[in-house]
Amino acid sequence: MTAQWVMYGIKNCDTIKKARRYLDDAGVDYRFHDYRSEGVSDALLQGFIDLLGWQDLLNTRGTTWRKLPQEARDSINDAASAKQIMLAQPSIIKRPLLCAPDGSMLLGFSESAWHTFLQEKS
């Protein structure tokens, strides 16, 4: 089986919808991995953390973060504690996360950044 593009996120997220439309319009063959329906494994999340850093992966601007009790937010101060909350509540992972066939990743959505990333990795 050949490696392919994979986009990680949650299907009802507006930014994910924009990103999926962008990939479709660009003719990119990709697989969409929905954290809610497919989950996120410990090993997969650790790979994201290793490559991107837990601080960038943890979405502290979204609804899931805001709904956390203050003591839970205050307790997230390293990769292990961030990973624990991301495994328990995958919607707190920043999205979209686009993974190229070579394993490199791009977090968040910007048309210009995605255009450059797709050009470099295709």
C-alpha cells in the first residue's frame, strides 16, 4: 500500500470543511481521519507531539478548551498532561492537521501555506 495524504480533524468543523474543499478543488487524493468517529491512538498522537510539539497541537482557543474547568486547564503544563487531555477529548486537538505521504505535517489552515506545502511535497 502506498502512502497517501491524510487530513485529521472533525468533519463538522467549519475550518475542516474549507480545507477539504481546498484539497478537493486542488485534485489532491487524500483520506480524511475524523477524530470523533475514528478516534486517535496513543501512538498516533505521540507522533504528532514529537513532530509538532504539544503546545501547537493543543487548541486553547476553541470551545472544548473553554469548557474545561480552570483546574484542568491549569494542570496541563507538559507533553504528558496535554496528551492525556487530547486522548480523552480529541476535539481539543488543533485542526486541520495535514500529513504528507513522506510523513511531514502542516497544522492549521491557510490557503497560501497549504499551496506551498502541497507544491513542496507533491
